[in-house]
Amino acid sequence: MRDVAIIGVGMNKWGELWEKSLRDIFVESALLAIEDGGVDHIDSMYVGCMSSGLFVGQEHLSSLLADYLGLNPIPCARVESACASGGLAVKMGFIDVASGMSDIVLVGGVEKMTDVSGDGATYALSTAADQEYEVYNGVTFPGLYALMARSHMHQYGTTREQLAQVAVKNHQHGSLNPLAQFPQKITIEDVTSSILVADPLRILDCSPITDGAACAILCPLDLAKKISKKPIVKIKGIGHATDTIALHSRKDFTTLNATVKAAERAYKMANVKPEDIDLAEVHDCFTIAEIIVIEDLGFVKKGEGGKATQSGMTALGGKIPVNTSGGLKSKGHPVGATGVAQVVEIVHQLRGEAGQRQVKNAKIGLTQNMGGSGGSTLVHIVERM
Amino acid sequence: MRDVAIIGVGMNKWGELWEKSLRDIFVESALLAIEDGGVDHIDSMYVGCMSSGLFVGQEHLSSLLADYLGLNPIPCARVESACASGGLAVKMGFIDVASGMSDIVLVGGVEKMTDVSGDGATYALSTAADQEYEVYNGVTFPGLYALMARSHMHQYGTTREQLAQVAVKNHQHGSLNPLAQFPQKITIEDVTSSILVADPLRILDCSPITDGAACAILCPLDLAKKISKKPIVKIKGIGHATDTIALHSRKDFTTLNATVKAAERAYKMANVKPEDIDLAEVHDCFTIAEIIVIEDLGFVKKGEGGKATQSGMTALGGKIPVNTSGGLKSKGHPVGATGVAQVVEIVHQLRGEAGQRQVKNAKIGLTQNMGGSGGSTLVHIVERM
């Protein structure tokens, strides 16, 4: 397999973009990544998108987006793994380059979520859970993650304030990100007094509904060294794993097995350990998710995620800053785009381009992107050469 | 890149399977392929599906299907390119094995299309076209292919009877396939007197709505030689290309540029010519599609597809039998499964297992699978070693 580098990244300003369509925001982000990468052509494309069928009545993004970028007849594939669709696109692009099939590959993610009315977004998102056994019985995602939160609180003494601190930290980070949807700083009191969604989770424990896209350009490391004028960032490890789709089939609600397995594989492939990671972007779709994930990635011991967050360990300036971009919570969560946007943030950080939210001397970064209630997970480890 | 073989194939009996769910039919097909391949584990999975979100309210098939096969935590990806989703899954599996990332890969396709009511299936299928510029103006797929048919008739003198002959031939072939949805033989008169859908296309020019799945097991050629007890079939060439999603952006309605480009790439990679192909499975979603496609694949000159069909050249016993399985027309067209089912048929033929529809001494086969009105196309060339 060939070594693979990321030579360009780009994303649009995320938010409720009623004046733009799915194709508009994808093309905007793709052109930013192409410009950033300084490439003059693309050999192949991968687009992560969870449910453009339900959100905007459009499948076949492979044809649509290659077309609107003026890139047909190049091969283009849409890939889907619920909220991990973006991370999956990065993996597919990696394999395409590593195998030698393609040299310069555009990987992107997109979701246009605000064009549906009523409970359309909640319904579309629920299709990431087990329709026949979970959704038909009335469960939606806040409820599923609330079950995890209650389990974690019961088993490890995680507190309401520790959950809130995840949101407070990520909004603090997001306030430094000009592309974030909700850059407002919030307090613990704001979170704990916000309206209840699914006990114990309140509205400020939940990531928002967002329109957004993010893209990256991958190529062989050798080629990157020749053509790139920026610090070279290499994809050092990839882990991809699945878990049961339904929560009721799992032995333990306080751990996410797909994250554990994907991390194991990524660490092994990259030949690094959790303590070698300088910063991470993780899937904080709900505050409890970040707490469980930083444990499952091995940054802290099982059960200590809440305490670690409260201690400032995962804040900018802490031992291992997590979600410097603002995370899903503050930056926004256009589900198919999230996994690629995580890579965009890490690349900016490793290149020293993260402005006010820069992590000093960041050399190795990790992304963790998961679908549904953790039924699928992608972990990427990237390193500045 | 490593050479890649297909060592197992399987598909369920297609039809209107109201008593089975999407997960049931996929698992049924996957177990048949695993048994046929004689493998004791799977390293990675790809599932092609066009729109389980719209058809059954279920995305995140990666997690669901790995789960229901008892295969988690293995990596699994759902891929989508409208009706070319199955072909795309085969390509992704090929790259995964070729790159060295995985050894034994399950590739499958599935669609459960009969659970929607009213015009639900027509709506779901329309999402493969350009929603904003085609569908909002009232065009659906029979209309788009009718435009191609009218163009081809006008430009090349293709006749109503030649279109009908595609359906007659494919139903004749399908009558020999125990897994086909509509194995009934039909006549030219049946087709030309069936109800009009979009002039000149009548209901018997159109492929049906189907529930079905199909799967195949890929592995490195070297491994196949060690473990397989059946004739070894190698993937010799892959071509994948895109075209504009909307018909109005094309210069010519009588050719499908993604098919032309994908075929060029596949022939080049396989180092073969159209005249080397012994049989083909092509995407006859409408009768006109098969006529245009056999021209674009180079089996006949542009404009002569109708005449060639009428002459028997593409029938069993002809120079190059096309759609011996019955094609989409008679076997059925569960959109995400079709591209994999094409591979299933070719593998059975190359191994000499096709029973009454066996093509004598078949050594090299080709599959052509396209999405929407040809906005994406996958071509695979496979050879018995």
C-alpha cells in the first residue's frame, strides 16, 4: 500500500443556510479544498452523506456532485454510515489512493438538514437506529443517548455538571472558530437550566441541526512532497468497526464497542498509543458521547471521562485538547459532513493554521466519527511530517 | 495492486416478498454466497443500496447488516450510486482487497421496494434524477428513457418491434432462471399492446419493482487458488465513470457517456476488446437502454443495437448473449442489488453452472450497471482462469 497524504482541506460556514442548496454548499467546500491543495485535476471522488433522500429528495449524489463540480466523467461514489458517513468517505479515499487505483482524490461530506418541515429531521435521523425494534417503539436519538448517560451516571458517578462541562468547553472552543454555527459561549447554568429533551439530556447537551459540507484532497505521500507548498500531513492509521445497531443488543451502555475496536486498529496501524495523540476531534453528538468516547479511545480510564472534562484536561491548553473546532455541539452537525470536518480541523491544527484555537506544537491528531448510537465508527490518526 | 478473485456468489429468489424484510433477504443472499465461497470468516463488507431511507425508513445498513449477519465488529460500508449501487459495492470490495487492506470481503446489494404505498416507489426512484431541474418539473424515469428512445428511433431508424424484442429475449432467458421474478415468456405483440407508460415505452418495456438481494465473496487471487474448490474467476478490469445527472445537459440522447468511458477504462485495464467478451449482463432498465448500451460497449456499431437484437445476435446461442439471467426486465430490478446480481450470473456462467441457460465455453464476461438516466456507470470484466 502507498502512503497517503492530505494536501488540501476546505469547508463552508455552517448554519441554517436556507438560501443555498445541497449542491451549492458541497461545491463551495470542494473548491476551497481544491484551491488549498493547489491541484489541477481530480482523479476520483467520494461523498459521505447520510440521507439526502429523506432530507432533500435527492439520491445519486455521485453523479450530481461530480457534475456540478464540472468533474464528470471521473468516478464518484456516495458512501453512507449514518453520522459516520464523512469518516467513511475519508477511509474510501485513503484505500483508493493506497491501492494505486487513483492519485488525487477528493473526499467530502455534506448534509442539508433544514429543508424539511415539522419532525422531518428527527424522522430522518431516526433511520440511523433500528427501525423495526427501536424507532417503531418510539425511541429517538436523544432517548438512546439518555440511556447511556443514566448508565454512566449510575455506574461511575458521572454528574449533571460534568455532562454540561462538555458543552461549555466545546462552545468556548467554537467561539474561536469563524465557521461554527453556534459560536456563543455558554455556562454550566445555561446547560442545566435549558429545556429537558430526554432526561438527563437537555437541549444544550444536544448537537444541532445544520447545513454544511467539508472536503479534503488526498494523494500519495510522494506526490504530496513534490507538489504541496504547505506542511505535509500523512494519514498514519485508520480504524473502522461496527457494533449492534440496537442498544438492547449490547452488554454495556457505558462503552461503545465500535469505537474501542476502531481505535485499536488505528493505533496498531499507526504504531502509536493514546498518550502520543496531541489533540482529537471526537463525535460529541450529545455531551455523554464525548465522555464515553474519550474513555474508549484510551485518553482516560473507563469511568473518568466526566472528571477529566471537569479538570480541564480536554480543553484548549489542557493535556489533550478535544474538539478544538467546537465539536458537533458548537460547530454544528450536518451529519454526513462531520467526519470530514474533523479532518479539516486536525489538518489546520497540524499545519499551525488554527488561529486563536491553535494547539502548540501539535504533531499527531486523531478523529473519531460514529454513526447512530455507535453502530459504526471511523477513527483516523494523522501526523505532520 | 493484488489480483482479485470472486470465490462465492449467492442470491435469493426475487419478487414481491411481503413476508420478508430487507435484513432477511440480505442475510439469506449473504449466507448463500458465504456457503458457496466456502470461507470461514469475512474481513470487511460493502453493501450497495439505493434508497433504504425512502423505501423502508432505514439508513445505516452498514451497522444493521453486519449485525444481522453476526459479523460485527468488522468494517462495513453502504455505498450508493442509484441503480448502480450494486456495481459500486463490487468495485469498493475490489479496491479493498487489491490494496491489501482486507483479504476476504463480502460485497452485496439489496433493495426492498414493495413496502411503500401509492406512488412511493416512483418517488423514491425519481431521486436518482436531478430533483431541482427534472423531477420538480414532473419528469420520471420512463419519461427520461422515452426521450432517449424517441431520439434513437429518429436518428437511427430503430423500430418499435426492435425495442420489444429486447423484452421478448430477456423474458425468454428469464424463463430459464429459477430465481427470476417474472419468468413468463412474452411475445412482441404482448409488448406492443401493453399499456402505454411514456410514449413509445409501454409497461412491458419497463423493468419491474422488486425485492431482492445478491452477494459475492472477493479475495486475493492467490488465496482463491488455495481455498476454492470451484473454477476460479478473476476480476480483470473495472471501469467507473459519471455523466451529467440531468438529460438536458447532454449533447446527445442516443449515447450514454458514462458507459462509454467506464467501458474504455475496463477494457484497458483488462487488456481485452469488445470482441473478446463471451457474454454480458447489461442494465436493461428499459428496453431502449439495452439497445444503447450494447452499442456503447462496442458490441455493435452505434445505431445498430436494434437490428442486432432483432437478428438474435444477443440471444442465447447468438454471437454475444446479453442478459442470460433475464436481465432487469425479467429477473427483476431491486435497484441496489442489480449490479451484484449481474456478477452472480456471470460467475455461474463462467463456472459452467448456469443450467439450461448456459453459454458454451464462456471464458470472459462483462457486466454494465448504471444509475439514473446513466449519470453513473460501473463496468466489470471477469475471466475464468
